[in-house]
Amino acid sequence: MRLKVDQQADALYLPLGEAPASRSEEVSPGIVADYDEQDRVVGIEMLCLSKQAPGTETRRLLFESVPQAS
């Protein structure tokens, strides 16, 4: 899985699988969810990234796994 940042489009895309999207829906202002044929979320896009997350240094984004509760 690879986080994709498009500086020119000012957007961030997080693919959640390999399946192609068959439809998209804006679930919140500037947040678009992509769905596959079985209505599973396969990607999430954040539009207007600089306004949605001002001050975010996209080149320094890190992922952190949260430990599972026992």
C-alpha cells in the first residue's frame, strides 16, 4: 500500500487494495471514498490537502501501527 501525494492537484490518495474503483462518493467535504463492485472501500482521497491539513509536511508523513488490545 502506498500513500500518493499529488502536489499539483493538492490531493492525497490512500489506496486500500488492488481492486479497481467502480464508483466514488464524497463522504465529507473534500473527502472522497472509492468503492469496488462489491461496495467495499478501495481508496480514500483527500482533496484540497493544504486547506484540510494546513502545515502538513507531506514529504515527512509516517505510518504508525497501533498495538492490538489484548
